[in-house]
Amino acid sequence: MKARCFDALVDFPPSRKSQPYNVFLLVKKKKVLASLYFYEKAEREKSDKFFVRLCPSWPLSLKWKNKFKVEEGKKGRLLGQGIVLNPFSSKIRGKKGVKRMSFLQLLLGGEKEMLFALVQNKGTQGLREKEIINSCNLSKSSLSYLCQELEEEGKIRILSFSPLFLLSQQSLDFLSKSIISYLEQFHKKHPEERGVSPEKIKKRDGLDRRILALSLRHLQRQELIKELGDLVALSTFEIAPTEEEENILRELEEMCFKGEFCSVTLKDIQHRFHLSSRKLNVLLSLLIERKKIVQGKDGFFLHSRWLDEIVSKLKRFGKKELTVSDFKRITGLTRKYAIPLLELLDQMGVTRRKGPSRREIL
């Protein structure tokens, strides 16, 4: 990939106030006309060295720390020398000047500082291996070693090793705060909604799915958010049901405990309690949150106490292997409901599938 403009460090000061300067670059045995713009003096350098932006008259293949010379005028008066810092520079807009200078200061360091600077600069979008390879000449082994060092130091997160995909810890913290803020606003505006789909957060912030997954796991470990099926919500958020809804919740729980959910559809329940499908889903979710009922993979519901009794019966079964027929006899369920329940027990780690019709009791 070739650079149309790049940021660099040069060892000479500006000679006049007006910019840009028209100069010639001597780089890789080529002489190229370029426009030069001065940023500011490099703070960590003892001698007078300045950060600059250079835009050559045609794209150049450049890497971090490539050296070049700068000449002025047709006679070729040497102004000084420079090193490439950021091979792919964009125009500074608004308040991004301070961020650009911090970025260039880091790029003055060694390979590890350079890699960290690249990750930091990509923000919540993350840094991909291709972008690193385009910017520097690090070997894959060196790159992998530096990434692991930076992760051990708590500065970055490695989302993928092959190909590499990196995110800075600072960006993860920023994104986590942003998600919490968004959920707070959502709950305030929609107090009757259970939560937000991860897909909505992904689209809102333009996130890679792996970065979103890492952020949500990070917030869950901190117990700041909770998963409600295919939605996420603040861990402190609860829908406050009315007295009438509390009565419906008790009836729904009783129905589930008696096994009546096996003989009726959700449409039947909606009709019985005069509920919309959305309101019924909200009430069922409340029962799941309160650990009164459990929802299986295929959408069927079980009372938690009844499920605990089934687990106890399996532990007292006396055999390590369980057939579907054994399970139907223990639970009194037909095959239609026995199979989804066995799959739920597999998910819970109570049983493990050993074939098409057998389970191992763990």
C-alpha cells in the first residue's frame, strides 16, 4: 500500500511563516517533489526537531522509521534529514491536533511503543494485522511477541491471533462507559422494555462483532449488565409490574408448575389474560429473571422447582447412562418434550450426549 501523505520528524526548523513549503524528497533513491507542512517541535528530542506532514507528488511505498533527505529549490540545497513516523497521514480537523501530536510522540519510541501507538490511534475500531504490516517491517514472530507483552502489561487486548486483531484497553474502557451510558438513557426512555439487542449497539457504534462481544463480557464480569435472552440490560434495571401484573405472574408460575404450558400455546395464554405478545414476553422474562421458570432451547418453559426435582431424580437414578426411554419414564413426559428438556440438561452440564439416543449423567 502506498502513502499519499505521511507524518515524519525532520531535523530542521521552518524558515518562514507561510506554508506549505515546496521541497524535494530523496527517498529510496528517488527524488520526488512534495508539499511540506510543519506541526510543532518534538518535545522528547534534545535538539531542534519538528513534526511535519509531507504530501509527495505521487504515492510512495513507505514504512515506519524509513529515512529520507529534504532539499529546497532546483539547485538542491539540503535542508536536512527526516524519518517516517506515520506512513498514512490524514488531514487534522477540529480538535484532533493534540491527539495527533501524542500519536507521533509515541511513534518516536521503539517497536513496542510504535505498535501500542497504532492500536491506540485506531480507537474502538480496533487494529488489524494488515494495517500493521502496511505501516512497519516487523516480522510475524516479533509482532506476536510484542502483542503478548503489551497484553500482559494490560495495555491492549488480543481479539484474534490469526490474523491479528487488537484493541487498546483504553478503548475498551471508553466503549464500556459508552454502552452503560446508552443503556441508562434507553431504560429511562423505555421503562417497559426489557433491554437492547446487541445488534442495535453494534450498529449504533459501528463495532466489529468481536469488539462488541469483548465489551459485553467485560461489563458482565463487572456485574454492570445482564443478559436477558437475546437482549442486554443494566444489572440494576427491573421492570416494575403493576399489582394486576403481579397477580398474572403468580398465575403464570402456577400454570408452569402444574405443567399446563405443555398443553397450551402462547396465543392461548395471551387470550386468557388479555395480553399483547410483547407484554406476555416481558412477564415471562420477569419470571425467568426471578428464577421461577426456565426457558428451554426450543422455547418451552419449565418451573425451576420441577427442574430441580428432575435433576435430583437423575442423580438417584443409579446408572451413569440414560436412554430417552429411561428419561421419559422418570419425567412422565412424551418424546416431544423429553428431547428439548434433555438438550437443556446438556446445556446446564447435568447430562452429556453420547449418541443419538443416550446421555451420560455427569
